[in-house]
Amino acid sequence: MKNLLFTLSLLFTLSAFSQEIGIGLSANFPSYGISGKVKLDDNHAGQVIYGAFGTLSNISGKYSYYFNGSGEIDTYLYGQAGSWRYKAFGIDESVFGYGIGAGIEFGFNSYWWPENLKYSFEIGYGSVDLNYYDYKATTVGVAIHYYLD
């Protein structure tokens, strides 16, 4: 809980220097859960992901570099790192994990769809080396964020 409060404090501090702030859901191994995203400028973004759904929980940070800067479709590279915890059947273990990859982010421009809602699709490599939940794999992920005005 202390890590979550520290991370949220950091996210809100960075938001003072940001262009956009997004809140949503992200699912790309090894990180999945509630997500807060801060676009610092046209090319750089930071993201915090907190997942506490089930036996594997995580809190991680993600840095994304956007190539297009701004537009309807943005391509980016990302790196993420954080802490993962496996708690089940009397086992309680926490380790460091990481992921790298590439993605695209896009929104729809129409009168019936919110223009602040953006989707992301990613492909990458993730690694979390728990004794009872060892996972290293190429992954595909999705995210949805609503950007505040």
C-alpha cells in the first residue's frame, strides 16, 4: 500500500508538467490492472500500472517513447519494470520483473465516440522469475485510457 501511495504521489507531481493525463486499464504481461498515464510532451510518456486481481499482483512503471508525437495514430516503444507478488496456497513471494516492446495508440474521430478515449495495442517480451510462477514470453497486450482535458 505504501508503494501505491508513493507511486500515485509521483504520478500527480509529474502531472503538473504534463500535456495529457490518462486514466484507464492496461493488460500486457507482466503488467495488468488499473493504469494512470502522463504524457510529458509529444514524445515521452510515463505510466503506472497497479494490478491486484487474483493470485499474481503487481505495481509497475512504464516509459514510452512516441515516434509520431501527436496525431490520430501514434507508434511507440516501451520499457517497464516493477514488483510482482505471487500469493496462493501458503506461498508468498515477491520479485522484480520487466518488459519491453512496441505499440500503437489510436482514437476514433466521430460525433458519437468520445475523442478523449484512446486504445493501445502492444507486442513485447515480458519476464517475471517467481519460483512458483516463472513466466518469460512474447506477449500481446491492450489498453484503454480516457485523457482528461
